[in-house]
Amino acid sequence: MPLGPDPSLARTALDRLDALRDLLPAAEDDLLACLVVTGEPRPQRVLDDWLDQAADTLRALGEAADEVAAVLAPLAAPPRAEAPGATAPVIPLTTRRDDEARR
């Protein structure tokens, strides 16, 4: 029975997030390069707003990928080898009633 997430799956997800994070700035640049001048104020404003929203979405996606990658990075590390005969630390379990009794 595994005691935690599979590091190989976390590594795969982290690799894919890294690829996405590398791709997003270029996608944003390509999107903003699509800006055309329509010559009409109203359609130009609509087009500009749409391009701004799409670029903001790409930036937000990059930020979310950064946050998820930060969480996955420690999980993707190979597990540390335990010394022979080492045991896990004992963490005492208490209940709220135990905590209240101590007060």
C-alpha cells in the first residue's frame, strides 16, 4: 500500500506543467501580434478588449501552473532512503477533549 503520491506521476505532471509554462509567453506574444487596426473606433475597442482578455487568461493560466508546479515539485522528488531499522516518528494523537482536559 503506497504511503503517498507516486513520484513518477508527479514528475510527469510537473514536466507537462513546465512545458505549458514555457509555451504560454510565446502564445501571449503571438496573440498580441494579431492585433489589427480596424479604423473604426467601436469594433477596434471590442477587438482590443477581446485580445486583452485572452492575454489575461494566458497569464492567469501561467500563474496557476506556477502554483501547481510549486506543490508538485516536492512530491516529484524520489523518496529518501531510510536507514535500516529506522522507524517513523511517533506523533501523539489527541482529541479536543484531551486538549480541554489539559487546560
